[in-house]
Amino acid sequence: MAALFSPFTLRDVTFKNRIAVSPMSQYRAKDGHASSWHAVHLGRFALGGAGLVYAEATAVEAEGRRTHGDLGLWQDTQRDALRPIAEFISQEGSVPGIQLGHAGRKASERRPWHGETPVDGEDLAERNEVPWTAIAPSPIPYAEGWPAPAEMSEPDIERVIVAFGAAARRAHEAGFRIIEVYAAHGFLVHQFLSPIANQRRDRWGGSGENRRRFAVEVARSVRANWPEAYPLAFRLSATDWLEGGIEVEDAVETAKALKAVGVDMIDCSSGGIGGKDRPRRMVIEQGFQVPFAERVREDAGIASMAVGFLWDATVCEDLVSTGKADMIALARELLDDPNWPLHAAKDLEADENHGMWPIESGWWLMKRDRLLSKLGVR
Ligand SMILES: Cc1cc2nc3c(=O)[nH]c(=O)nc-3n(C[C@H](O)[C@H](O)[C@H](O)COP(=O)(O)O)c2cc1C
């Protein structure tokens, strides 16, 4: 049996295979509410055979949205809009997960196709979208041309930590069974972790332990509002790829500290702390972030998820079977082919008769395959 298609259990939750749908923001929510768009976007991945379907970065407070189109979980009505989506994913045999985050200094940004620059008068005129002031550990702008965020006060920090817990409670009520805290790609939790964005001199900045404090407190707050039986994951940027930023050794220490407060898996991404240009050290090739998942898994003794520019089933099989990661996450490959897990299962001879497919499709495809082979087409 292919390792990629072996079940994996964290706490009381079992994923039927090792394939996760990486969180993918749709920028399509209205006041943080999900709609039929999100249901179809996520539902097709459940039908496509992924073991874990993560809903996109979901803001824990309104000011923590990256764009006006981000999902949110700061209100009960947002929970109610997500409930049928989580229910459908569960019903189809996948585990519904959700990524909880706060954009920090990257808040009030325009959608990718509107330029990924700060929200401005054009957005107000065209879509009635109002800019707002972002908050961050230090008043350092995200990139050139961005306004400086407001430095977070102690009450701000406390409020956001509590908001993570409240959102976790709503995620549970909505039917999700794994939470991933977004501590990567230059968003708020990552901003606290990285010395590039965090230049505080109080207990929230300076030493590694101080910079990790916010992530640890967020983890505690989520854990206190999330069932013991359900796993909690963090997505880290394992390196900033920049001089003076986070290196993988820091990520290992962060993983250890998170594990100590009840975090079960680290999803190992990288980069995004600031600036628009890709750091020189960041060379993208298939599986370029896998070494981070391997290192964190080994050195911190925690389950890990590999992500980033993965598409080849045999590469994914190899990295799971050789213990480099416990799970893999795919984003763009799944946009291209939402049935990737089912096709990978066929390629790896884990599913020869479309038995893994929903029967409503599998029954017909199995018959078609027989006909095609009779005709000598395949
Ligand atoms: C449309 C889209 C939206 C994304 N939104 C998020 C997000 O909400 N949270 C996140 O952690 N990463 C997000 N990402 C990054 C992906 O989760 C993933 O880490 C990245 O695309 C690399 O994986 P890939 O090469 O398989 O696409 C997004 C990527 C895409 C393509």
C-alpha cells in the first residue's frame, strides 16, 4: 500500500490519507461570511479524495483581515455560514480543517488581482471598500509604499489572543476537526516571531523566547477553546530567507515550544516577512521546503506537513514513505486538478478500480475503463 494513502491519526482524528488541501484564500467573502462559492471550492476537494481539506486563512477579528474578501470567525453568523461546508466535507469522508489568522501589518491589502498594494481611494470608489489602520508588533511598514502599522499595546495583544480562542470555539461549533494557526507568510503571528518585523523591547520581543511568546499564548488560547480530542497545527515560515530573520533552527525551537502547549503538527512553509522581491536565497524547485518539514519533524519530535511546489505523486509518495513528513499539502496543483488525490492513487496502484471515488462517479468510470480496455484504447 502506498504510504501516501495510508491513514494518519492525530489525537482522535484520523485522516484517510496523507494529502491535505493547503489553505487557499478566495477573497470572495462578504463581511467575513462564506457563501456557495466557498462550498463548491472546498467541496470539490473533498470529492477529489483529499484526506484533509483546510478552509482558507480566516480572520479572528475584522481588523485582522488581509483584504475585504477574507473569511472571518469573529461573529456567530460567520460560524453558521461555514457549518454546512464543514458538514459536507465530513460527510464525504475528509476531515474539515480551518486556518485561523490575523494579518497584522499586512491588513488592509488589495486582492492579488487588484495589485496586492494597500487599499486606497480606488477601492473605495469602485467597491466601496474602506482602508483601515493595521496593527503589528512594531510600527514598521510591510514594504516600501505601505503605511506604518500601529504598534500593538498590551491590551491589543491580549484582545487578539482572546479572539483566537473565541474563533477556535466557533470553528468547533461549525464542525471543523483540525485548526491550523497561520504563523507564516508575514502575517501577525509570524511578525511576532521574526526579528525583522518585531523590534519590541518588552516581554513580547528581543530574545527568541520573548518573540515566541505570542505564538505560544495564541496556542494556549486556542487549546483552551478546542476539544482535547482534536488536533491543533501551526503553519510556520521555517525561514525568512533573509539576513537577520528566522532560520530553521528558530523554527525548531518554536515547534518545541508549541508542542509543549498542545500543538500536534507543524506545516512547514517559508518566506513572506516583507518586501515585494523574492529573497535571493529562496530558490524555488519541486519540494524546496521539504527539508524544513524533515528537520522540524526530526529535531522537535513533532508531526510535520510538507508544502510548496509539489505535484508529482511519486515524489510525494517518496517523501512520506521515507519519513520526511507525515502529510503533504497541495494548493495550485489542486486548483489545476481537484481530483489529484484520486489520480495519484491510480498512479501509485493504491486504487485500481475507482473504488476510492464517490460511487456516483466511480461506478461509471470503472465501467468505462473496462470498455476502453476492450476497445484497446487503454
Ligand atoms: C489561491 C491561493 C491562495 C492562498 N491562500 C493561502 C492562505 O489563505 N493561507 C496560507 O497559508 N497560504 C495560502 N496560499 C499558499 C498555499 O497554501 C501554498 O502554501 C502555496 O501555494 C505553495 O503550495 P503549491 O505550490 O502547492 O501551490 C495560497 C495559495 C494560493 C495559490
